[in-house]
Amino acid sequence: MSLVVVGSVAFDELETPFGKTDRIIGGSGTFISLSAANFTKKNKTKLIGVVGGDFPKDKIAMLQSKGVDTEGLQIKENEKSFFWKGKYHNDMNSRDTLVTELNVLGDFDPVIPDSYQDCEYLILGNLAPSVQKTVIDRLKKRPKLVVMDTMNFWMDVAWDDLMQTLKLVDVLTINDEEARQLSKEYSLVKASKKILAMGPKVLVIKKGEHGALLFKEDQVFFAPALPLEEVFDPTGAGDTFAGGFIGYLASTGNIDFSNMKRAIIYGSAMASFCVEKFGTERLEELEEDELDERVQEFIDLVQFEIKLS
Ligand code: AMP
């Protein structure tokens, strides 16, 4: 079993109510692969992306040391990496994008190494929808499961491409604000129906500190987010969630609805680590036994007994 991740590998500059950062590493591909690699064997989480010569080589080595195969990460020595700057509002559930510099992502032509071709699981992290589609087209065999993430930016600038790519995927993960923008519906139940009619068979709506909803046909499941004492920086939480979700599915080899319920608990557990420190810091230091402890906290959080007469 192997899992291919495509996404941005970036520099981020962040401002939250708790502080500011200089340029630190980020990007959807970085967060997803760091998260998913906790579930797969060494080098079975395979990253596709592009960076400029300015991207720190020790951070690529860090990804490798975490078990991420970076053969599909192109390095354009004479160009600059993708750059994103965001500022969070006081409630940390919403943010403004202050700067998006596509740089190397502007003409990104994903190359799929031969060793990635047999992948069974594919996750298309937040990127131009046309690039996401190119990755599907360039795989010789369709994976067993294709998960896609996107954001409002692409709804604004690449609507038609987005509609085309959506038709090709099994699962879409987006946040509540994006679900409303995509469907033009306020009710998330109505939104889910409209979005499921656009192509995906399963929809996950991420609601930050308010948990996540899983929709498939008429079935709905809700997973809470863990009430945390410290929420430092939500950047990458959505991607980390998606990485945990697909990583768990890939490690168990089961993509039915009941296993997807477990997968969103694992995704939520991974996201709860991500927000505890700036950027990728907490994911980089995560120990194996911490994940089980956190999943147990989720189980305890939602377990109750009611006897209906
Ligand atoms: P999340 O907080 O999970 O939505 O993801 C945050 C990450 O998305 C940051 O690390 C950014 O580098 C990355 N990002 C922001 N805008 C874009 C974009 N337009 N395309 C690709 N990646 C992006």
C-alpha cells in the first residue's frame, strides 16, 4: 500500500493573537505528508510538489526522516518557493490571506516518479485544480481512493477547473465557509447535497474548533474537536486533518463509511496536535504513543450512556 500526496510546499508568515512568525515552512503538501506518515510505513507516504532553491534542505531531510518519500519533490534552484501570509482574527476560526505569491507554483508541472505509479491512495492537497487533475491524469491506474482538498482562493480564480476536478474525486474535504461558498447555501446539510451532486461521493466539512461533519448519501456523522487549553496557530490544521484521515484509511485498507468515521477521529486527533504550536513544529516533535493517548481522549469525550424507555 502506498499513499501519494500532492500539495504546496511553502514558506508561510503567520500572525495569530499569540504572536508572529518570520518565514517558516508550511504548505498543504507539507502538513498532509507529515501527518499521513504517522500511519504508513517508511517511504510509503510519497510527496509530489515543487520548491525553489530558497527552501531549506534540512527541512526536506526532516520530511525524509519522518518517513516521507520526497522523490517527487522538484527543486527549482533558480526560483522562489510559494509564499503565503495569513492573519488570524481573535476567535482563531477565521483568517485573512494577506499575501499569496505563487512563484514556483505558478507553472507547476507535476512529475510522477515510476515508484509512485502503483499508489492505492491519492490525496490532492490545496493547489490549482488543474494541477490536481493533471496528477490524476498522469497516474496509469486510478487509485482505490482519491481525496481532494481545496480553498476559497481557487473558487474565486479557477471555478471551471475546480468543477472538472471535483467530478473525478471520491472524497472532498473543505471547511464550512468554503462549503457555503461552493454551494451557495447557508445550511451545511443543503450545502452537502449540492456538493455531493458535483462529483464526490463523500464530503467532509471541517469546522475548526467545532469539529467535523462527514456526509455520504443520507448518512451523516459528526466528530468533535478536542477542547484544548492551548490553541496557538490553526495553520495547517485542515491539511493535517486530511493527512490523518487518508493515512488511517490507507493503513487499514478499508474505505467503507464506518471506517471513515474512525478516520475522521484520527484526523481530528492529528489536527489537535498541529494547533498547539506554530507551523509544523508540533508535528515534527510528535511521538508515536501520543497519538493513541489523544484518540483515547476523543473516545472519553463523546462516550455517554442513555437508557431510553
Ligand atoms: P490550512 O490551514 O490547512 O487551510 O492550510 C494552510 C496552508 O495552506 C499554509 O501552510 C499555506 O502555505 C497553504 N496555502 C495557502 N494558500 C494556498 C494556495 N492558494 N495554494 C496552495 N496552498 C496554499
